[in-house]
Amino acid sequence: MSAGINRRGLIKFALCYPVLGGLGRVFASQTGSSVDIKCANVTALRNLSSVKEGQIVYLAEYSNGSGKGGGTFKVDLADKQSPDDGGYCFINSSDERIKRIVAGNKIRASDYGMDGKPGDNTIAFKGFLKCKLEKIIDVSIFTSGMARLADDTRLSASEGAVIYAISDVNHDPERSQNNQGQTLEVGSNCDIDGVIINGGGFRNNGFLVEKKTNVTIKNCRISNGKGQAILDYMSKDCVYARNSISTSYHGIQLWLSENIKINENQISQVKGGIWSACAQNVYAAKNLIHDCSDVGLDWEGGNNCISDGNTIKFCTNGELAVFSTGPELKRFNVPMGNLTHKNNIVVRAGDYLDRAGTKKINYLKDVGACMIYGNLDPHLIGPIIFENNSITAQNSLNKSMRCFASRASNKSDAVIIFKNNRFESFSNDMGMLNGLNKVFFTDNKFNYHSDKYNVNSTLFQNFNSLSMTSNEISILSAGNRNGAIFTINSGHGSADEVEMQKNTFTGFSAYAFVVTGRNMSKQPVIKDNIFNPNLKNRSLVAVKSLQLKSGDKYFLVIKDGFY
């Protein structure tokens, strides 16, 4: 003991060391004009009394034998408000604050008594995340409840440190009885980097970003959850980048969000990869999404949303999808339109991996890689655009892997544009569009590869208007000798206006296209098309039906072939 120790220090030392096991040990030494105190553990620190302003307290470790959580503290008698959070600020037996001196403004999970060993760290985890300092997860954490990350803070993790969500938490009681549970709720102006979340109970989400602004979640890994890996609800100006998400219920889900960037994430073995419901100004780029039991990347209502340069494969209900505004969201009156999928690489096949890692054989449903679901909003403020995508439909025992498809939206004024896409079909079915207002195909390439099947005609029906201009269509299957490349059902209750101009048809087929129907409002425009057939013993174009009528005039009254 220092020769300079004063009488009061000797008394404190005599009282605190040794003491009963529950109180821990305290050492005292003289530095300058005040006495420094050495505590063996947090219990001893909290049992201090009548300390002096500015007095230094040395903590050996958080709990006996933990080897973690020690540090240097300073007494702050002026602070009468700060709570005892279990790591940064402690309150002693005299209701005085003793605060950790933090190097570089960074505090660690181990400073809150978490030692990386299995248990339940929920209370300590909550205290840790409430701290306003920059936080580092330096040990694994086991939590059975939700913790909230304070506004304006940064959270990162050391290599190998994992947050384990260990309980089936249906809801957070601090929020409402009906609310989903969350592992971590993020505050505004927060930056989360390199955090790993594993697990989560019934409907338990990984990260919740609710009504917040300027949040970044990057380089994180979220897996094995029963809710959304990242759920953004009504937040603005957020970035989700370079995260790895797998085996959760959903990947990244947006509800009524604005100004969101979703870039360079890897998402697999979830239900929906990126699902945007009624969001505005969303940009999703360079993500890898595969093996989804629902959709890959989906614009569900909302406006000014762009997917750009993503790779999406093996999604049951469509790799690139567009839905209407959900009925539960219509009351928010968010207009729908200007929804774009561009520059994406898409592969559709019959098999996919489910969340458990089981390969489902010949499972994917009879929808399209570019999928437009039915009952789109009555009025759209801008078009739905598929542009410059590479779309491949692989072979399947179903024989119906489609590059594009739709369901009926007869009450919508939606304009659908397919521009400069490359469609590669190794199935027997390129696509089927049904029940849309206006559809434009311009400068696309259609390649039919399969030698196994006679190609099913690509069917267009129940349109107000269909325009196909400057497309290149190639049938590479020599076995295709009986069908038509395109079939257009026209007339009342079907396509009312038809334009087929400057298209190039090459390959094996009985017909380049077939038009069937009657009573069209306008005479179809069929001109300047180029035909390079490999079989010349059949007609290039067929018009089937006794008559096609525009107003009072009949035209193309030819039963089997013309041009």
C-alpha cells in the first residue's frame, strides 16, 4: 500500500477488503489530492459510498472470473439524472454516478457483463444499445427480447461475435400485444456495420427500422429468423448494402418507405427476397437473390422504384414481379407507377432450395420470370417497364418455365413496356400475357432453344392495345413444325388494337404469328416485318376466324394464311 495513503483511505480499505463474498473487494490508493479506488467487480463498485468528485475507480473485471468488462471510471457528482445502465454508468449506494472512461468514445458489449457464454443477456443487451457512445459487439450475445439502438450512434462487431436470438418472442410487450417482435430496433441516424444475427422466434424480425431517417445497415449477416431479416416501415433516406441474408422468413421488406437504397446484398432461401410495398423512390442494384419460395424482387404498388443490375434466380412466384397496392395499404393513397426492372440477369428453372436446404424438384409454379400480377391499381401515374434484362427460362419437367407472364388487370389503365430485353427459352413456353391495358414490345430478342418440345405459341389476349415493333424472334428448335410463334387473340373482349411492325422472324415454325378474333375497333397494322423461315411449306402468318372487322369494314378474310 502506498506510504502516502491517508487515514480515510485506510478506513475504506479496512471496511472493503476482505469482505463478504457478495460485496466483492475494493482497494484504495493515493493519487494527488484524492484517493483512487480499486474494485474487484461491479458488485463492489456499486457498494461504494461517499465518493468524491473526480475520484478515479479501477474495475478489475465485471464479475469474478470473467476476465472481461474491467476499466477505469470517474466519479461525476454533478450528474443526478443518468440511469445505471450496467456498463457505462453505475450508481453507488449513495446515489452517486460513477462513469466509465471510454477510449475513442467506444464502448463494448463486454463492458456490460456479457462474456460470450450461453445464457440470457437480454437486460444487459438493452442497456448496451441505449448507450449514446459508439458500440462494438466484442463477444457473442444471447437475447430473448428486443433491444433498441439509440439514435445517432454506430454499432459494429468484432470478428466471430454473434447476436443469438434464442427465444420465440411473438411480440415486444413494450410496444403492443399485436406487434411483431424484433431482435434489434434501430434509431435514426444510425450506422450498423458487420453485425451478425442468428435465429429469432415466431414472427421475430432481425432489424426493425420504423419511422426513422438516415439509417445504414451494411456488411451484416442475418440468418435462421422466423420474421423479416430487415423490416423498414415508413422510414426515409436509408441504405441497406452488402448484407448477407439467408434462411429467414423474408429478406428485406419495405412498407411505405421513401428514398431507400438496397445495394449489393446477397439474399437466399427466404420467402420474398426484396419486397417493396407501397414504397417511393427505391433503388435496388447489384443484389444477388436466389432460391425464394415466393418472389425475388417485387414492386408492390408504390412509385419511382428501380431495380438495376441484379442477379435473380429460382424464385417460385416470379423473379421480377409487380403487384398492385395491397388492400391494407390503400388508405395511405400512395400512387402507383414508374416501376422499372432494368439491366437484371434472371434465371428461371424448375427446382429451388427451401429454407431448410432441401432441394424442391420440379416445384416452381407456372408463372413468369417477369411477372405482372393481377388487379393492378385503376390508375397508374407512369408505366411499368422491363428494360435491357437478360431473362432465361430453363428446361423443366413442367414444360412451362416462362420468361414473362401476367394475370388479368382489366380495370387498370397500366401501360407495360418491354424494351431491349433478351429472352432465352429452353422450355416450350416463352410467355403468356393476359388482361392488360396497353403493352409495348420494342427491340427485344426472343430465342427459343428447346429441341425437346414443339414450342407453345406465346399467347397475347384480352388487351386494349398490343404493339410489337423491331423485335427479333428466332426459333432454334428444328422440331417445331406445327405451331405459331405468337398467337394474338383479338376483337371484342380481347386485343382491340394490334400493331406488328418491323419485326424479324427466323427459324422453324408453321406460322410466324396467328391472329384470331373479330370486331376490333381499329384495323391492325401489320407491315414491314421480315421473315426468314427454315421451313417454307407453311404460311408465315395465319388469320383464323371467319372475319375480322374494324367498324363497318372487314379485312383479311382469309382462313389459312396470307402475306
